[in-house]
Amino acid sequence: MKDLLRPGRMWRTGLPLKKRYDVVIIGGGVQGLATAYYLAKNHGITDVAVLEKSYIGSGGSGRNTAIVRSNYRTPEGASFYQASLDLYDDLSAELDFNIMLTKRGVLSLAHSERALATATERASVNQKLGIDSRVIGLDEVRRRVPALNTSDDVTWPVMGALLHPGGAILRHDAVVWGYGRGADRRGVEIHPFTEVTGLDTSGDRVTKIRTSRGDIEAGTVLSATAGWSSGICKMVGLRLPMKTYVLQAFVTEPIRPLLVETVVSTQMRLYVHQTTRGELVAGAEAEPYPTYQGRSTLTFIESISRYLVELFPAIRDVGILRTWSGLCDVTPDYSPIIDRTPLSNFIVSAGWGTYGFKAAPIVGVTVAKMIATDRVDPLIEPFGLQRFTTDRLVSEAASAAMSH
Ligand SMILES: Cc1cc2nc3c(=O)[nH]c(=O)nc-3n(C[C@H](O)[C@H](O)[C@H](O)COP(=O)(O)OP(=O)(O)OC[C@H]3O[C@@H](n4cnc5c(N)ncnc54)[C@H](O)[C@@H]3O)c2cc1C
């Protein structure tokens, strides 16, 4: 108890690696840590090691733009992400750590009749599930976002929007740290700078996990490695229907309040929101070519700035402070893969593309349940590997490709 109260300590450091654990989680991002947390909290499974090749939160979890929302296109997607948002609502109290969640809403602009039709379809799916989501006309768009250029004098004039008041932004690092601290306090071991270099199999099991700090064994192995999942799965001979791309974002200097909602334009391939500190955080769609090269590019800044200034002329002189990028693992239907595999003790959570941060709480709960009870929660049943061979894709391209 005394140790737990040491000020400033998030989790124990310098722990030796044991020879065996009940569960080994590869990947110290938000999803791996959330799963570790709920394994301990909901199921009393604490003989768990989280292995992270770099620092905790060094992957997409520390690089995302922290938009959480549930206005997806399919009933499967929308109910899954809404269950995650419900958990986010109470997460500060749950973790005793302020995740700074603010429900500002998400406004997805429509620049064509076609986009309005898609927005209407999404709104009706959402409303059937009790998710607050509706199509609004140009007058309401103008009232909500006075800084937006709604004239005809732009490349693609705005015609209306899909409004999702339940969408929010939060402090992404706080979620990572909160889950890490919560898991550690329940006995889970967190091992940063411990790279998994190989997985040995025998029959239908993973028998050995080779790491940069020695070999270990585990009852169950979970890969929660997002953009690196293809490489990890290759170690056991499993090929995932997935490609890895790079996604970029930037942040400007702080300015006076300009935006309440996150504004998304699929047509212009951009989204932007304003942090509580006043900075504008903006991003685009993932780069169109698969790569593991995480460099920021001038082309990205040029194209996104051009359209941002067209939409918000008032920001033309605002300076960009930083840009960064991260890896995104994208499946053909833009939905995740959360499933057991032909190896009986190897589970995969992958295919998180540009939208996996918001899913972490519900992934944590349902994957922990899968590991502890061998039961698949109905919420994640549609996201199994089998859907790629049984023609049961959960197509979220229209609602996930751009808007995170
Ligand atoms: C610029 C950007 C903006 C985004 N915006 C949003 C957003 O607004 N909303 C949203 O919901 N999502 C967003 N995303 C997507 C989101 O960040 C990811 O889907 C999410 O963080 C995935 O979490 P994870 O824990 O599965 O993976 P990660 O956080 O990527 O963690 C995987 C970890 O595995 C580790 N690892 C890899 N290989 C090994 C190995 N061999 N051994 C040990 N460890 C290994 C990596 O170092 C990494 O830390 C964005 C992503 C980016 C890049």
C-alpha cells in the first residue's frame, strides 16, 4: 500500500520478466492496457504481462487526434462504438484519472446530394439504436459554426451536415496512463522496451514468446499491436486481410475560441477540432500507399492547409506548430478484427485503422471476457476473421475512412 501511494508513480518500473504468465499481451497501447485492466478488474486475472517494444503509448495511442464518436454506418459498428462511448462517460471516475472528456459534438459536412443521402442513411441507422445523430440544414450549420465559409465561393460549397452531439474529444495520453496505472495497481506487469522478436508454435498453440529480454511462455497470447499486427501474425504463419498505412496530423498555435464541434469534410479529406487550450488539431485521410515509413510530408500540410483556409478564412495567418504521423492498420471493410485464431491460445485485435482509440474501453471489456471465459460477446461477434470468407463484411468505409 505504501508503494502505491508514492507520488508521481504511474506503474512499477524495472520489473524482472518471469518465465511464464497466464496471459501475455503484445503491445502497450491503449487496447493492450485496457484489456489488461479489465482482465484484472472484471475477472481477477492478474498474472498478466504487457510487453511493449518502445515506451508505453508510443504507437497510435499516443499519436491520435482523440475524437470519440459512435455515428457509424452499420448497426454492428454503431452499437459497438456506442458501447465504448458509454464506458468513456464514466472512465475518469473508473480510473480515478481525469481523461478530460468534453462532449463538443461532431459535424460531418455534406457538399453534395450524394453526401446528404449517405448522412441521412447513417442518421436513421443511428437513431434506431438511440444514438443522437441527425442531418441539419445550412442555416443550422451557419448558426453552429459561424467561422465556416458557407458561401458558394469555395471548391465544394457546404449543403448541410450530419450532426452527432454525443461525439467528444479527450486527452488521449490520460486514457493510456489511466489504464496502465489501473492495471499495474491490480498486479499486472507492464514491461516497456521489451520487443517480441518471435513466436514459436507447436500443434495448435503458441509455445514460446521470444523477446529482446529472453524467452517466456503464456497460457494465452493477445496481439494488440495495431499497425504492426501483420508482422506479429506472420510469426505464427497467419496472414491478416489488412494493410498498414501512415496517417498524419498537425497542431496550430493557440487561438481564440473558433470551434465547438469537430468539423469533418470527407470531400476535402480533412477534419479539425479546437482543444481546450485553443490549438486547432487537424488531420486528413491515411496516405494512399501502404508503408511503415512514419515521416510527415509537405504535401500533406499543403493540401490540408489549402482546404482548411478555404473553409475557415479567418485562420489563414495561424502558424502550424507541429506535425506527426502514425501507423494505421486497415481492413477491406474498415472494421476491426477481434477474434481467436487457428492457434487455440492466440487472439488478435487489429484492423484499427484511423478509429481504434475510441474503441479501447469496449475492446478491453470484451477481449478480457473472451480470454477469461472463452465466450465471444455479441458486440464483437460481427468482427471475426470468418467474415472475409463468408461474405459478411461490415462496411464502414463511408463513415470511418475519413472521420476517425
Ligand atoms: C494521426 C492519427 C490520428 C488518429 N485519430 C484517431 C481519432 O481521432 N480517434 C480514434 O478513435 N482513433 C484515431 N486514430 C487511430 C488510433 O490511434 C489507433 O487505432 C489506436 O491507437 C490503436 O490502439 P492500439 O493500442 O491497438 O495500438 P497502438 O497504440 O499502435 O499500440 C500498439 C503497440 O504495439 C507495440 N508493438 C509493435 N510491435 C511490437 C513487438 N514486436 N513487440 C512489442 N511491442 C510491439 C508498438 O510499439 C505500439 O506501442 C488515429 C491514429 C493516428 C496515427
